[in-house]
Amino acid sequence: MRLLSFDDHHNLLWTWFPDNKVPPYAILSHTWGDEEVTFADLISGRAHHRLGYKKIVFCGEQAAAHDALEYFWVDSCCIDKESSAELSEAIISMFRWYERAAKCYVYLSDVSASSSDRRRIPDTDHPPHHDDTDWWIAPFRESRWFDRGWTLQELLAPRHVEFFSAERQRLGDKDSLALLIHDITKIPLTVLRGQQALETISIEERRKWTVGRETTKPEDLAYCQLGIFGVWMVAAYGEGEDSARRRLDEEIDKLPYTEREARLHSSFATAVSDHYYTIQENDDYALEAGYRFERVECFVWSRREPGTVPVYQYLGTHNGDHFYTRDADEGHRARVLGYVFEKVAFYTCPVGVTRAGSEMRSLGRFLDTVHGEHFYTAEEQEQRAVTEASFQEEEHIGFVFPGETEQTVPLYRWYKS
């Protein structure tokens, strides 16, 4: 593996390491632009004259100054693409190289403060919240980094991935931006957070992540998926996209089809129904939107009473998901992900007590990490069932009563497939 470093005079050097002696290193993920530094530029000393050299400097300086890493790797110049043998080996090894990196830096050249409208739209329909610098959210969503074929494995393989703007401003990492990345890519949160191995995700689901992505060379649409499916085949540029895909499918078909794989195929076949909760018995919105009444979930407050807090209702404009929270800051973060504040839906207690001989229960919130739908229930048995079905338990939205009390009203649960 060929790695880069800078000497004391900031001259760019490269060193070849055998596979069993590779030192800790950082790795760059980016989209190619004009005048990328090639291996030929590296050995001829012309690297610093190319426009892409600034990305190499960024990677090296970030690694040394912030992560104490002497060595780093950049695909444009660390692979001799004139050597078909070296290029083929690199394609086969690429996923593993990203996986073994101590840090992966994603340089987003099209996420730039100089080209973004940083004016804030006043919040007139949302509870008070703190200001933050979120100018980069819109260009981040639209970045072509999320449309390229090779960058998918560069997102999935490394454990530690950090995102930077064109000005080298750190925007966050794969953990802190997991919800936003999930919304863009539809990759399950458990995968993004390293809580679920790729091989436990169905082949069908992994294929969905690649839809709409593009590569410069048509064959790369197949080659860039090798590591994602854990298969191996020799690159043969010139064979065409259809041939490369056919060979990829043949290798995937050789994978063992386990019982868990069969269960995952079944569980991913349909998304969880969207649920809507309201204190209106004959809710016009629910009826007009095609929801069906399911049951009375629990009993809550219809207005603020001593010891209660409001529960805010949001609607996902991207997926129709109804999201409820009693945390105004969490609501603001939901807005960044494409949710629109609708109203204060009802009131709950932030702590559980026993009143009028009735013990309160928590109204739990659970997330289907595959499809991004939220589900809410106050029944302990149902809470256990959805947890066993791999729903992720999130912060509950308050304590409620299982039966009616003097000051409470029913919370009606509606659903739509």
C-alpha cells in the first residue's frame, strides 16, 4: 500500500508498505474535479502545480495536526493507474483500505460558505430554540458526493468518518450526522453508527443504496460494490457495464443464504405503517388523509396543567412520518432533517407518578431504522415486541395514564399502510 507524508520542509513524499506492516493512516474521500494529482504528477514533482493539490495538503495537515497521524492516502495519486495489475489490486482492496483507516476525511468541494445563502428564515411556527450555524445543511444534502458510486463504500467502510466543507470547516462526523445521512441515503441508522454489520443486511436492501449513483467508467458501477457485498472479482475495464454487473451478480449468488438473510428479506419487504395520534375523536385530517382508526392509545392532557409539558407534532415532508417530541431543541433538529412543525398535539408529564389510584406509564417512541418511520405506544408488551423486531428505542415523550382520569382525554391512534 502506497502512503503519503510530508517532510519537515513540507515536501510531499510517498512510501510503499507491505500489507502486514502498514502504519496507522488517514484516508481522503472526495469527488474528482479538474486537475487531480496523479501518480505521474507525484513522481515527477509536479503535484503542487495541480488544482487538486490543496485536497492532499488538507488531508495531510488534518491528519498530522488533529489526529497525530503521519501517513495518509489519497486515491488520485496513491494508485498507479497506468499499471493494470496495480489498478485491479487497488479496486479489490479499496473497501479494506477504507475500513482499516484510522480516520476518513470527506472533503466536500461543493459545500462552500462562499456560495451558500446563509440568511436565516425567521421561525414563526416553532417553539423558541437556540440559534446555530446551519448554512451548510442544504448544500450538504445536494452534494454530488452522495450521488457517486465509489463514495458509498467510503461512507460505509471506515468507522470514523468526518465531513468538511470546501473551506476545511468541520461539519460533523458519521455519528453526529447519522440522522441527516440516513435521510439522504436511506441507509439504516444502525449501519451508519456501526451497530450492525453489513453482512446482516439483506442483499436486496444493500442494492437499494446504490440506486441512482453514478461513476465515470460504466464498469465501476459494479466494481464499487465489491466490498459492500463482500465478494471478489478481477476488474476488466472495457467489458462494459452489463458484463461487469452480470459477473457481480454471479459472485453475490455464491454467498451463503442464511436463515437470518431470509428473515431480513421478509422484514424489509414492507415498511411499518405510518401512525398518527390525536386528541380529536373525529379528526378531519386523519379522515381526509386516509387514516384508519386503530384504538385509544392512552389518556393525556388537552391543555397545560401544573406539572405537564407540551408535546410538539411534526410532519416529515420527505416521508410522511409523524414525529412527536417534548424537547424543543430536538424539534429544531428535526426541522433540519425536513420535518415541518404542525402544532402542540397534547400534554404529558415529564415524570411518572401515581394519581387517583392509577399508575402512569411512559409513552415510548421507537424508530424503524430501515424505513425512518416512528411508532409510539404506552403498552409494555407492545414496546417489547417492537424492540425485538429491531426497532430502536428513543427518548420517550412523557408519562400518561392507561385509563381515563378526571383531567385527561383519550389519545386516539390512527394508522395508514
